[in-house]
Amino acid sequence: MKKSHTPRTKPRKDSRLKTLPPAKRKILWDFLQEHGYDEAITFVKKEFGRTTSEPSLSDFFHWYPLTAQLEEAASLTNQLKTELLALPGLNLSDDQLSEAGQVMFEMLAIKQQDSALYQGLRALRLKEKQLLLDRQKFAAASCALFVKWSADEKAREIAGSDMSNTQKIAALRQTYFKDVDELERSGAVKLPE
């Protein structure tokens, strides 16, 4: 792509070009492959009825390729999910369909030889699995505490009282976390706010 002059290093983040319909974004991308920013400013005004600037065009030029890849991958993923749902006898859960879609994204990243995208997708999948595991651990720990506290007469007394929920929570906290409060008051522990 030839440039009419050096673009600014920090393009605008609110480029209205990104809100063009996908077909028009592709037209603009193709135009930018062959023309400079000055010509593109005139082209955008004439073809799309929008005013723009060199920084907005630069931002769009760097933003569009990855966005187009992700949109294509999302479309293929949705097609895959639709096809899998249509298969008789194959009862996949939403999680299993999402996993299949994630694999599709990763396969496209490999096909396009985009190692950064592939690594990002793998990291996202691992993060999602970690979040699920953390939620499961939290639920199990909460249930274990519920079982423990339901066996405790003082906890049952507070929970069964006619206090408001806010008062019950405060009373339970005061009863079961008084040692933590004492540590904080002594300065030995600083709790986050």
C-alpha cells in the first residue's frame, strides 16, 4: 500500500469506519491495498458518505485483517454448531458445542499460520477451563461450609431468627470471623476493602 505521507503513530480509537457493514469494510480494505490515505479520504466520502481522516484510515487498515479473520472463523463456527445440532442422535451440550467451535477457531489459526492468534485462542481456552474449575471449587467449598454451619447450633439459631438477611449475615460474620477481625485490629493482617 502506498501512503501519501507518514501516518500518526497513535490512530483514533473511535473510528467510524469499523461500523461500516462487512461488505463495505471489505471494499474499503481492497481500496486501501492500492491507494494512499489521501485518495481513500475522498473515496470514503464519495462511496460511504462519511468523513474520515488519515489516523482513522490507519487504525482501520491495521484493525481490519484480524477482525475479518475472526468474523470468518465465527461464521464457520456457527455453521459447525448448526450442522452438529442437526445430526440425529448426537446430543451435545452447549459446553460441548462451544468446545467444538473453539477447536474450529484454533484449526483456522493454524491454517492461516497465525501463531499469535493460535496461542491467544489456546490461552483463552485454558483460562475458560480454569474459571470453570474455580467456580466448581467455590461451589464445593460453599456447600461444605453450609453443611458445617448447618450442624452448628449457633449458626442455625442466627439463620432461623427473625432478623433481616443483612442482620443475619452481620451476625454470622461477627460470630465466625471474629478472629480475623481481631487480627486486622491488631495490625497483623490487612484485609482488602
